[in-house]
Amino acid sequence: MSGLAITPFDAAAILIVLAAALGYLNRRFLGLPPSIGLTVVGAVASLMVVGLDRLLPASAVSHDIVRFIAGIDFHTTLMAGMLSFLLFAGALHVDWTEMRRGRWPILILSTVGVILSTVLIGLGFQLIASLLGIAIPIAWCLVFGALISPTDPVAVMGIMKEASVPPTLQATVAGESLFNDGVGVVVFAIILAAALSGQPLSVPAAAELFAVEAGGGILLGLATGWLAYKAMRSIDDYKVEVMISLAVVMGGYALASRLHVSGPVAMAVAGLIIGNQGVAHAMSDTTRDYLLKFWALIDDILNAVLFLLIGLEVVTIPADVRLIVLGLAAIPLVLIARAISVVGPLLLMRPLLSLGKLAPITLIWGGLRGGISVALALGLPDGKARAFALAATYIVVLFSVIVQGGTIERVIRWRSGTSA
């Protein structure tokens, strides 16, 4: 590998082959849920590479992997590619009818909750780093807070259905996660731009930019989703209708970047329209089956590649014990920030809507960190802060996926009073 130039196609081919191979090993021998299995197997593979280099100093395996990963333009690939597909695919499966009942918790948790979580994690992260003798500017600590705040409901949704969680709470968890992904990406982009410029973050300017990007993204998503819905309703051809959905994601995201509005928010809104109005009124049973399975496959492939990448990325992180300590300390920090940003708004909204006794624990312990956080961390520009953010993200996501994801079913059943 060291003597060959890696093209974008080569990089994609290598990642897909590795993801397929590790996915097969997990399915054949471990039987873990895909996200957990790929994370574990990817991490084990990374540790084996690190161990090989320790045992055989002349080995260049980790050096080749570092060069391979360094050759991938993560910012362009992830921010202008994968995120649009991930958010659209996630939005297709959110029930709009139930989500409207929980609209206020979703709105507050995905905006105020994300911003509050970002600030709490950022301040706590800088405090922990300073206690370890690591100087990280507050802007970069807030960048980490923004990228680790979005949650991923995929692993929790099936469990909630099996545990007889009320439909409104299910839709609230899915809707909040969907929109906090979009909002989190906007907040991340704003804070990252301030960190890169070296200028102090102006709250009024940031609020204006947030309103423009998020509001513009909602309008663009409504427009593209409505056009796709009308087009799908006028024909009955599953191949063309699947291509229309693909055109919405790729064309809509490209247009969003030209208009300087939030592509992730636009894709979340467009996915909601197609996944609800489109699925209910514009598609035959055949089209519905093909379209939903197509996007489920896209979502699985992208998440597999992302979890594999975060596993391989450990090879590129400097061997500094302080990074491990910082990452481990970030686990309770992230959970505490999530608890505060969830329980506070839920208490204030109790007169408007009560989601029941399962809501706090489901939203806190079920708030898994997944593909979005990994994508944002991998897309950070090179620099000292990237190593700290990557190490902390790697450890938090690993804990979230394995420990929280592995125990959430028992926690929900215990809280609901049902037997396993």
C-alpha cells in the first residue's frame, strides 16, 4: 500500500470489503447487533495492528493504515456526502402522526437541549483537560461538545417496540434524535468555523447564522420533499421513484450547499415528507417495499463503514495515556450533560405533555452516540485538537454502543416493570 497512490474508488473499495468481511465475522461467530459487532471487531482489528507493531518494530502495517486514512478527505466525503444519506434514511421511518403529539419535547430537546449539552460538555471537557495538564482552547472543547451531543435512535427503536413503549414516546425519541442530528451539525459547523478563524464566538452572529441555516434548511426540505411527493404520486414505477428519492438526497444536498443553508436539516425534513405522505399516498406496495429496503441498506452500509473507520482510527491516535484518561472521563461528562439537557426541559414541559415514567431513562440511557458523531469527528481538520476529539469520541462511542446499547433493553424492561 505504501508504494501505491490510493484513489477515492480504491478507498471506498477497501472500506466496503473490510466492512463486509468484519460484518460476516460478526454475523457468523459473534451474533452481536451490527453496530455493536462492527465497533467491537473494528476495535479488536485496530488493537491487533497496534500489537503487531509493538511485537515487530519493523512492521509498517500501522504506518500504511495511517497513510491510507490520511489520504481520505473526510470533511468532503462525510459532511457533503454521508450525512445527507444517513439523515434522509433515518427520517423515512419516523411516524409523523405520533411525532406531532410530541412536537414540543422534540422541538425543545433538539434545539435548547443540544445547545445546553454542547455548552456543558465543552466547559466540562476543558476543565478535565486542564486538570490533566492539557491546554485545549474553549472553542475546540465546544466543537467536541457539539459533535458528541447528537444521538442515534437506530439501536433503540426496535427494543422500544418489543418492550411496549408508548408510540408517542417512540416517536419522540426518534424525532428528537433525527432533528438533534440536524441541529447538532449546524451548531458544530458554526463553532468549528469560529475555532478555525481564531476569533471569539459572537453569540448574536451565531444565533443569526443558526436561524438562517436551520430555517433555510427546513424550507428547502419542504420544497424538495413536496416536489418529490408530487412526482411519485403521478407515476407508478418503483425504479423511477427510488431514483427520485436518490435525486432528492444528492441534488437537494448539493443545492443546500450552494444556498448556504443546512443540508442535514433539509434532508431530515424531506425524508419526513417522503416517509409519511409519500409512503402513505404516493406509492404502490411494490414501490414502498423497494424504496424502504433500498434506504435501509444504504443506512446499514454507511453505518458499517463509519463504525469500521472509528475502529481503525485508533491506530492514528498518538500513544498518550492522558488521551485515554480524558476519553474515559468524557463518558460520565456526556451522560451528565445529557441528563441535565433532557430532565430540565421535560420538567418544564410536564404541564403541556407528559411522556410517562419511561421518558427520562429512555432518552438518557437510550441516547446512544453513533454514526453522526463519528462522521463529524473524522471530518475535523488536522491539528492537535483533532487527536483529543478523536480519542474522546472513540471511547465515548465505544461505551455508548457496547454498554448502553447492550443494556438498554433490560433497563427499559426494568423501568416498565415487564419481564425480559
